[in-house]
Amino acid sequence: MTPARRLCRLDDIPDGEARGFPPAPGGYGLVAVRRGEAAHVYVNSCPHIGIPLESLPDRFLDGVRRHLVCTAHGARFRVEDGFCVSGPCAGDALEGVEAWIEDGAVMVPGDAGL
């Protein structure tokens, strides 16, 4: 089993906001969205063309903080499960990453994003 990777403290992500994390060597970056005491984590790669979702650092959410958005073409993804509700990849989903809170930190498997 791969050792766990600590992304950040949960408190480092304001409730209702998102934060990006750099890729592991040879992998993809991750995006975490905080909802209360939980974090939803996804590989930061649009299923339509495989590019990162954001064009500016940590700009992942729409104006009402309801959906993750790919700024390249406007695809919208539900925060809770990564399902694409509109855009050219409607019906697809972001690649989810197992995440848990341990001692106040957001943790993911060490191989997340590879």
C-alpha cells in the first residue's frame, strides 16, 4: 500500500471554497473542495480534453460555489461526485480521489493523481 499524502489542513481551505495542489512527479494536480468538515478531491484534469480545470490559481468554482468549472470550455461538474452536468463532456465525470480527514488534515493516497 502506498503511504498517504497530506494535502493541507482542512482549515486552510475556507468552507465552500476550492484549492489546487501541484502534481506528484509524472502525474496530475489535484483539486480539493471543502464542504463543512469534509473535502471532495478530484484529479485536476477535464475529462473532455485532459487539461487543468482552472486558468488562474485556485479558481475552480462558479460564482455561486455550486459547481467546479473547466475554464477552457465551461463544463460544470457537481462538487459532491464530479459528474459533469453541462458542457461538451456532459455525462462524464472528474476522476475522484479517496480523501479523509486525519488530525485536521486532508489526506489522500500517496499515488493520487498518478
